[in-house]
Amino acid sequence: MAASVDNLTKAELQRFAACPVRCRKIPIKIQRLADFFSVFSGIAKSSDPFWFRGHASVEWKLTPLALRFKLRSDREKALGLIADFKRVAEIKLPRPPAPEKELMWVQIARHFGLPTRLLDWTESATVALFFACGRSGRDGLVFALSPIDLNRLSFPKKPKVLDANLDKDEIERYLRLGGAKNPTGRNPIAINPVWNSDRLMLQQGVFTLHGSRFDLDGDAVSTLVALPILREHKSTLRLELQRVGINEMTLFPELEHACRHIIRKAGLETQEAR
């Protein structure tokens, strides 16, 4: 028989009032991995895909990095960095994309930390929980979203997750947008990327591509929900994720992440060189 789960107290739920994302918060206390699976098995009941994103801090928005700058001039500057990236990256990449593969270039730039209008999501709820369990001293959140419902806002007749190749023209119209903000403009759209990096594949990565409506919230798509992750339960959840093979070494192919995982597993995280 499955163990019952507890609800968040009023005081615990109040800790998530600072979340800037307007959406329904599921008031379940996630103390163990079994609690987490129980909640999301109830949410994703249909065969339609569900996407997930983990926030290690309750204060973060669902907004891509390039669109978080307050000044439009800074947003324009951030979006324009892709041209500089192409100039320096082509010689360093073993297999650079063709010049006309704009989305692939933007994906790679995002992979290496360049601000873009892409926001990372994952098809794996446990991957999202791993990221939500970062920053031990802060409360976190795991967001869940139906990408089909999101795209119904922009394509009401034939809602689907956009394909990087089949829907290239529509995707590139978004990528050509500047930094002007318009709350009634183009909604974010869900796209299936080309898995052109080991990290993207390991993390089962997908993206929302944001237009002139920067933020994603429950006012736009009703299926967007958030599951609070209390800071006091993060260490237990990280341990249980480790037991099912979800850790820094399995999600990041680079050797430095494997080294950090080995250090943490030995209980020596506080001794790590600064």
C-alpha cells in the first residue's frame, strides 16, 4: 500500500508567495521521491507529452536569459551576441552547423551559456527535480507544462510541438524578433530541438522559444503548474535521485562534472577548492 502524502502547512505555502510565476501551486509536501512520483503520475494522465523545469530558487521567472534584462537596449545587445559567437565558435566546434541552421546555432550558443530567447525544459520529471534541488538554502519549484496546450495559443487549429526541421520557417520568425516587449504579442512556443549535444540528450532537453511576450505563466496556459520543493527536504531528495541514477555525472558529460560528483559523493563538498 502506498504511503499517504502530507499537505504543505499555511506557513510553508506562504514561503512560495514570492514566486513571480502566476500559476497553480500544488500544496503537497515532497519529502521523498515516492511523493514526487505520486503527484506527477496524477497530473500527466493522458498520452500527451508533459514537460518539466526545475528552479532551485522560488524567486526565478520562466523567462529566457536574453529577455531578463530590464533595458530594451541590453536585450537587443544580448540577442545580437549570436553573430559574435558564430565567428569564434566555428573554428572550435568539431562539427559546426551549416550557416542556414539558425536554431542549431542558437542551441549550441545556449549550451555554452550565451543568452538567447530559448528556455530549457526536459521531458524527464526526475531531471527537473535534480535541478530544483540545487542551492540547498533556498526553496525550489518543479514546473510542469503541456507543450500541446501552450502551442494551442499560437496554432489553435493544429496544435502540436514544433519540429526543428518541418517548422523551420515559423521558428526562424521568432529568432529574428528583437528585444521589444509586448504583453499581447507572440506567445512562447514549444519546440522539439535537434539533439546536437550529449548534454541535451542526457537531460532529455526540449525548449520553449519566447517571442515578444517574454514571460510564461498560468494566465497564458492553464496546464502550467508548480510543485513546491522545501529546502529542508532537498538533501534527502538528492540522495534518492542518486540511487536511481540521476546526478551531476549522469546529466553532464564533461569531466569536471564527474569530478564534482565524486567529491560530493565522498562527503567532501565543503573541502572543494575555491
